[in-house]
Amino acid sequence: MTLQTIIEQAWENRELLKEQATVDAVRAVIEDLDKGKLRVAEPVGDEWQVNEWVKKAVLMYFPIQAMKTIEVGPFEFHDKIALKTNYAAQGVRVVPHAIARYGSFLSKGVIMMPSYVNIGAWVGEGTMVDTWATVGSCAQVGKNVHLSGGVGLGGVLEPVQAAPVIIEDGAFIGSRSILVEGCRIGKEAVIGAGVTITGSSKIIDVTGSEPKEYKGYVPPRAVVIPGSYTKKFPAGDFQVPCALIIGQRKESTDLKTSLNDALRENAVAV
């Protein structure tokens, strides 16, 4: 049987977790996640495919693991999941006190400032995970992304069919932004400081003569800042947070220059 078949059967019948073959299969999936051979979600053309069976394996990894003490120099942890190791061989820079859990994948050239990457997450080549940024469980971060200080990418394990947070290649995520509930940030988009986007957030393009609305999705190269709109409630009209698309990165310049242009021309703080 394939790993996927074993995982699917155990998901329907948890008694199978008592069998060594099932335990071995679950651990093999987590090892493949750790090495980047499997992903919780992956691009298929212009869309993303969620591999639900892989998420199921992550969820079943917890009950087969025993709590143990992990000692790292003077520091002590007590958990079921080990920390990633062997960063030098992987070409990853990890600054104290950065932590990545076993079962997450960091591509060559990733830089982790004091930050956190959870199990099931995938981080692409050349990406910066800046100070106090959090990459939640199963979040998918592309290559050459900059997650600025304090960025929070939400985790998602349940429900298993839910899409994880997805940050596509070349995106710049401004400090203290919060991106959760399976939202998707398109390639080379610029998210200004303090933007909050959920899977149901209104994202309003205000660059044209009429507003254009997206939900939980920022198109490629969009420049986004925090905004608000008026919503009627029984008690009256109140302002509700949203995100505003106020411009685009220029095609005519390289990413670094176009990012500077986006900030200068649209007065976006990141």
C-alpha cells in the first residue's frame, strides 16, 4: 500500500495507530515534510492544491509521539516534536533564538532571525523570516519573500480540507501584519505594516474609477494598506477593518527598486 492509503485508512480507523506499520507510515510522511519531499499544499498551474492526507498525517503524528525533555545548552523544552537540526548542511542561517520544528521545511538560503516556524510549514529559497515573525503550521511561503518583524502567518491543521496561508514568490509582508485563515498573497505583492487579512476579509482595489472587491486574496504585485469601510449594525453605522489595494509594483523595474517605488509613490509604511 502507498503511504497515502495507509494514512487515509488510519484516519478513518484510529485503532490502526496501534500497528507499527501505521506508525512507520506517519513518521515517514513527517520525515518527507521535513526534507521537502512532500508539501501540505503545492502550486498546480495558477491554483493551489491542498494535500489533505498529508495534513491528516501531521494530526496523527501527535498521538503517536511521547512527551520528552529537549535540552539545548542551558535551555530546556518539554514537547512531543523535536527541533530541526543540521542547518549548516541545508544552507540555512538561523540566528539565536530562532526555532523551527521538525516536520517543517526550510529551503537553501533561508534566513531566520529570532522567529518561529511550525510543523508542516514550507519556506522557499532566499526568504527572510524576520525578528518575531511566526510561520504557522502548514503555511506555505515562496522564495525570496520578506516576512518583516512581528508578522504572523496563521496555522491550519483542522479542518483538513482548509487551505493554509499561502505567500507566493517575491512578496513583501510589512511589519506586524497578520495573515490567517487560508488567505493567499499573490506573487510580488507588497503588504503594508499592520494589515490584517483573513479568509473572509474584504480587500478592495481602489485604483480604478469603481472599487473592485476580493475576499482573502491579494492579486500579484498589488500594494496593500490597512483601510476600513462603513457597515450598518442594529446600533448604528460603524467602521469595519478591510485592506485597500492602492497601487501596483512596476513591471519595468527589478523587485528592490519597484518596492522602493511602491513605498515612495503610495506612501506605504512597511
